[in-house]
Amino acid sequence: MPYVNIRITREGATPEQKAELIGGVTELLQRVLAKNPATTVVTIDEVDVENWGIGGLPVREYRRAQADRDPS
């Protein structure tokens, strides 16, 4: 019984987007590993942006730094 936990920042993912993630991950496990969709569990945890960090920086600061580096 596969269990997949998806963690995303809490930034307005819609119920439709979450349903697509759940369906897509379930389908992927069925196709690649022949796992039974009926016993595949997918959970989505939303984390406040203030509680998410990348590369030693809070995510908002990280994104600003990346935007400053991207000339486009």
C-alpha cells in the first residue's frame, strides 16, 4: 500500500489542482510500479510560507534572490 505525502506552500492551490495531483500521483504509481490505485494513499500538507525555507533562506527571500539573478 503506497503512501505519498506532498508538501506545498500554502499559496492558494485550488481543490481542482489538489485533485489533479492526487490523481496524477496515483496513476504514476500504477503505471510505473503496478500499484493498486484502490490502496494508494496520497495526502497533501500545506505549509505556511513563513515555515518554509530553501538554501538557508525563508522561501520569500529565496525567491527574491532568484528573481534578482534572473535577467528575464
